[in-house]
Amino acid sequence: MKIGIIISDNDAEKYWNAFRFGNFCLGEKHLVNIFLMEKGVEYQKTSNEKFNSINEAETFLSQGGKNTSMRNMHKIKKTKRFRDVPAFNNEGRL
């Protein structure tokens, strides 16, 4: 199954839960793409000891999950195919 998760808020618990859900789905052999938009691109700034979204995001990416943001959407116009938009690395940058 293909699963898309959209994050547009900068709440640490929401990031943490979204990435945890994505990790669970990857463990069940689903294809998962997390799309960060608006304040959602700030997940690294809000990570804390209780809701360590950076750790969850690193796990998500290392398991093959895809992470895209509005910063990369201009590349879709050039390629015209969503699958050609590159995923982020573990630092949240291309």
C-alpha cells in the first residue's frame, strides 16, 4: 500500500507521532512518503527529549521512507513526475 502523511504544523508531539506511524507502516512493508509543508519543515527545531522527532525521522529515512517538502516542489514542474523529486538526507537538506 502507498501511504502519504502531510505535516503542516510545528508541534513536537505531532511530528513524533507522524514519523512513528510512518516507521510502523514501513515495518509492515508499505511505501510511505511524508510531505512537510508550511511550519511542518521545522521538525528539527521542535524535537526534544520527550518527543525526539529527529531520531524518528532518521529511523524513517534509514528504512527507506521518503521525505519531501515545499522547497523541492519546483523540481516537479521541471520533471512533471512526483517520483522524481529527491528525498531529504538525515540533516533535512538535499
